[in-house]
Amino acid sequence: MANNSGIVPLGARVLIKPVVVEEVTKGGIILAAPTELKKEQRAQDRGEVIAVGDGAWADQPGEAWCEPGDTVVFARYAGNVWQGEDGVYYRLVNDLDIVARLSDAVEKENG
């Protein structure tokens, strides 16, 4: 998994690419105004791990909870939103704000 964002998480931080909320349904219906859509995207609580800081989960027993490429659930409104060099918006969250790792089957079912 390549990190093309230009954002490198430090310490106990994890860089996540949130699942993007679709702006238009398959039938062509617009779901929300752009400002409301931005709020909704910030509220997302699921995304793909892009990079993990070198201190993530260091104070927790056991192995790391996730690694780049994993789909995770994180605390709603957690962390900071940053736009990467690639134009994509990312969330930089604390390691303990990640509450679950999703299997491929669960991710596909909840799309």
C-alpha cells in the first residue's frame, strides 16, 4: 500500500482514507448540497488504513490492531481532516480511536 498523500503519521497516529459518500445516486438523485456533503463525509466512521505511526499501539498489549490496507471503523468525528498532495481528504486519528477491523465479507455486506 503506497502512501501518496504526503502525510506521514507520527507517534500514535494512523492515517485513514475515509469511505467517500456518493454525491449522486445511481438514479441520478443528488443526495446533499456540497456543504452538507462535507459535513457528512467528516462524520464517516469507516475507511482504509494508509499509514501507521511508529508509536501506534506501543502502550497496548499484543500486536498492532491494523496495518495499511485494512478497512477499519473509527470513532465518529475523531482526528483531523487533511487534504493530501494527491487531492484526497484523509483523517489523521489517534490509534485508540480505531475500534474495529472489518473482514472483507463484512465490508462487502455493509458496502
